[in-house]
Amino acid sequence: MSHNSKDAGRVTLPIETGIDEKVRELVTRLGADAVRNSDGTELPEIARELGVKVYSTYFPARGDQEWALANPDSRPHFYVLSKRVPAPAAAEPLRIHVIDGWFTQQIEPDTEVDVTRWWQVIDRTTGTELTPDQWRLEGQGHAAVVVIEEPTPHHVYTVGFLAKQIWDSTQMYNYITNDWESEGRAKSIGYDVRHPATWEHMKSSLARWLEENPHVDVVRFTTFFYHFTLMFGTDGREAYVDWFGYSGSISVPAMEEFEQQTGIRLTAEDFVDEGYYNSPFREPRESFRQWIAYQHGVITRKAGELVEIVHQAGREAMMFLGDNWMGIEPYGPLFHQTKLDSVVGSVGSAATCRMISDIPYVKVHEGRFLPYFFPDVFNPEGDPLTEANENWVAARRAILRKPLERIGYGGYLSLALEHPEFVARVEEITDEFRQIHEYMEDGPALSASFRVGVLNAWGKLRTWQTHMVAHALPYRAVEPYLGVLESLAGLPVDVEFLSFEDIREGVPEEIGVLINAGGAGTAFSGGSAWDDPELQASVRAFVARGGGFIGVGEPTASARDGAVFQLSDVLGVDRELGWSLSTDRYPVRDSEHPLVAADCGDLAQPGRFGPSPLDVVPLGSDTSVIADDGGMVRLSATSRGGGRAVYISGLPYTHENSRLLHRAIFWSAGREEELTDLGLANDARVEVTRFESGTLVTNLSTESVTTEVTGPWGTREITLDPMGNDWIS
């Protein structure tokens, strides 16, 4: 199949050496207008002859191994916490081998720094820090042992220690995943921009590289300086992964400069955080917020200097949303200073797609679709076709609301070529993606007349990033809430992420519905933030004058003054902790409520609202209990003043749960008529997207679906192919 100018473009293809004719064929078949290399592959000579843009990965912080080996003092650093070790009963010293449990090929304790200043020993039983005269260090590097001469018997102790990173986190992951050891590849070492000589080397190396690679049109920074927290255990498997983690952004010069600027004297505990490593689920401490702001300023300024070097060479600068991206904060207040032309990120869901496409101040947003062309999927037992379909259907929902300008893939093209049915499907996906852009030529998709505010401790800084973790275990703190963002990413509403500070003095006028979702004590529910009477009063005033409030899980939870949910009066429900079991409850069940709709599915289905349902009880007869489990509320609704509130105990992503949230938003806002104004199918597997020029109806399922679709045109019956779509002019 050949492509004309109308149905070609917007696609980036990964290429490699040794398959020139296949590359030419696929560039034509997919209508690709750009090619790229990946980590572990080189651009072939044919890249110069294809007549398309050429992207090349560039690694500012690990691209020159000669420099890394010659400058061992510029290693990046982690703050790491040792195991929790109990003291023996007898009055004898306690010895803690600090590296025990961690991967010695990745990190090495830094025993060359002043350990009395930069290491920290804590009695975790009392929470007391030991003074330097109460412990000593024996051994160097991996042999480092902290000795506590007189520990309190049976108390537990930890050591927070500074460690050198001796193997780059991403290259290590790729090395292990792809068995690069069998290919004899060298292990990559990083270096830290905070050292003046290293920074000058980064700038001069980039300028020289641009001169040596005139065929490269787009420099794809992967990424800039500090890797997200990715630490491996003794067995060489991931032990701790935080895609937003700053534990690897540390150096003594940076901490000293931070103290000069802020007056905050950082210790290991500010980073290891009792072993939680400042997970985004934690209520952020002020010192950690300040560290993010400080690094954001330093890193965006330095990244901007590298981008300027690229621009002076007449090239474009692209940032990969991952790897060494800490501090760049694309939703931070200083991101615009980078002057980047484009961003690219991995699309694993509708929410991650929106996380990329909503980034401000860049012209081009590109999504790297899954699966990555790596042997963990592209093998005789793998199923890349199914993963490609799931990835596309999820991403398409988000693209219809806020489009990516480009899509592409990554990895080893030679592996993908071994699966012709996968390549054929990619051809269909790229054609459909371009077709969506044609639908949008007269303007973006239409949305509700009001905005939805997602309320949490992080606000705009973590736009589309809440509840994201690197593993998919069904934790109660995650799984019941993932569906909130995943649903919102494809619903016909404009979404704004708000912090508690943003609304303390009043909810913005354009907000019609507030959503607070999360587990008790987390940054997303809010925890102690709800102890603030001004915050509570602000939300109550918002609802009283007609706003909607949706709480999912343990919203506004902070047990005090006779309530667990501090806005239990608004929600009409509260969490039962066992303190009020003597209080009688008389649920008022409402099977006629507007949220009891056929397209929302069976509300009594086991597991519908997620694992480990919470004990939530109604507070009075004015609470409509729509779904419950043995008297425990799973779904309820109330009216308060001029506004309305909905409580949902959990919302894992399913088509029916997405439709339930869809209806709950418009009901709580008091704008039910807009549901059909914007278009609605009577089958939750089908979504409707209105544009000025027409309406696109999409099938989210892998089955053929016949359904009625209602909109300004009236009601009509439509049959859709599996994952297919239909256009209503």
C-alpha cells in the first residue's frame, strides 16, 4: 500500500542496520515521515537517503563512557536505606552491613564523603537519630559496615547512606531485559551535571556531536540529567521503582547549594523517608517540595542551554518523558524555559497518553506506542498483536479528547518483522490515527460547559500522573482509583488538576465538579490537609452554591472531631473504623436514582468497585444508597444546598465504570441535559466524540457492537466492527 500526502506522515519508525530494503518498504507502508534509533541500535546509512526526518537519541548524562571512566568523582548518587536490623539482647555492638539487600553492580556506598555529615543512623523504635559519636564506620565501599557500640537491646536500627551509582539505571534495565551480556556489551556509567567540569564537557560534547552528525534533524534527549528512582535488589531484580522519584538526583554540591539558598539542612532522612523514598502517595514534606522546586530551577536552566546549542545548529530538540527526566517537571512553573520543540513518551494507557498530550509550551507531542520491539514480547510465546490492540484502543480515547501530533514505536525493527500480522495491524492503526486528525481539522472535540477539578496535594505538578506505579498489583491504595483518571482521559470534559492550596480561598468559577479520590493518609486523598478549616469551608461553599463533589475511596479522610471523612456532611457517608459500631444505621436504598442506568451495568456485581471494599456507612435518610454490600455503601448520592455529591467506594477501569463516572459527573454538576447534547450511546463499550463538523462513534471492545446513539441529530442505530468507528456527518 502506498500513501499520498493526505494519508502519510505523523509516524516515526524505529530502524536499525542490516535490513535496508525492509526499512524502505515499511516507511512506505506506514506512511512514516521520520525514523529513529533506539537504545542499543545505530542509525544505518540508509537513514540519510529516505527523504524523511531523522531522530537520534542523545544521552547527556551517560553518552561518553571515556569521560565517565576518567572522572569517577562525578558519579551520580542515591540516598539508600539499609535493612531494618534489630539489636541483640546482650550488651554487644550491632553491626549493619549497609549494602545488604541491594544490587552491588548498581550502587556502591560512598565512604569517601564525610559520613558523619552525609550518613545517618536512626533508632527506628524511638525515632531518634544517633549522634556521630554513637556509631562508627568500618570498611570501605561494598564492605562498609556501621557499628553501633551500645545499641538498646531489641530496638531496630537503620542506616541512611549516600551511594555512588556505578551502572546507569536504564541501560542496566535494558541490558538485563535483552541479555546484552551474551552480546558482550559494555555496561554504561553515568555522570553528574553538578560538577563544573562535567557540565562543560556535556555542552562541548553536544556541540561536537551535532557537527559530526549533520544528517540528524531532531535530537531526542533521553533525557537530561537525573534518572527516576530505580533500584535493584541483591538478585538483580527491581526492588524499588518510582517514576517520579528524586532519590537519584543527589550530590553533595547540590545539597550544599540548596542549604545556602533555602536555609534547609538536608539529611539522608529527607530522601529515604523512613524507607518510603518520598513516594508520590506520601503527603509531601516541605523539605521535599523545596528540593523539587530547587532542582526544577537548576535543571530547566541547564536543559535550556543544551536546547539552545541544538537550535543554534539548526536542529530541533525533543525530550523523552522518562529515564533521566527528574527535575524537568513538564507541568512545573519553569518548564517553558527549556524552549523544547517536542516531547515524546511511552503510551501505556489513556491517562499516560493525556500526560503527554497536555504538556504546555511545546509544538509537537509524540506517543511511543506499545509494545516496545523487545524480546520480552516479540518471542514465540509473546502476543504483540493483542498488546498493540489494547494499547491503541486505550490511547484512542485520549487522542480524541486531546490529540497527540505524532505516534511511533521503539526497539528492534527486525523483531517486529518476524510478526507480519502485527505489522499489518500497525499499518491500520497509523491510517486511523491520521484519519482522526482529519476529523479535527475544523476544531477540537466538544466538551462540557464546565470543567472537572481533580483535587490532591500535588495539583498541576502531577497532571495525569496520580496513582501511577511501576507494577500492577491490586493494592487497595491504587487499583480502585486508577479508573478515575483512565475514565476522565477519554470523557467529554476538560480536566484541571488542583492542589489544596489552589482552592483554599475558593474554588475557581470554571470548575463545575471536584473529584477527590484516594486512600486515607495519601497525598491524593489529602490526609492532614483536611484538618484545615478554611479548606473544608471552601468546598462546602462550592457545593452549596451549586457545585458537584465526587469522592472515591477515602475522600477527605483525616480522623478527628467525630468524623473520618471531614466532608462526610457533604457526602452523606463516613468511614467506619470500629469506633461507632454501637450506632444504628438505616440505609435508604434508591433503585430509581438517575445513576441506576442500564449502560452502567450491574452495580451489584462482585468486585465491581474494586478489591477489599471499605466499611462506609450512610449518615442519614437524605443519603440515597444506590449500591451496597451488606449495608456498607458502595455508591451513594446526596443533594446539599444547591449542589450534589456522589460517593463511590472504588472505581477500577472498566467500560461500565467509565460510564458510571461519566453520568456521575454530569448529574453532580446538575447538567444532565449535556449528556445527550454531547452524544451518548446506550452501550458503555461505545463512546461518542462530537466535533464541529460531525461525530465519531468508537467501539472500545474487540467484539462487533450494535447500539443506539443519541445526540442533537436524534437517535439512530449503529453497528460497529471490533475496535471500529463510524462517522456521523
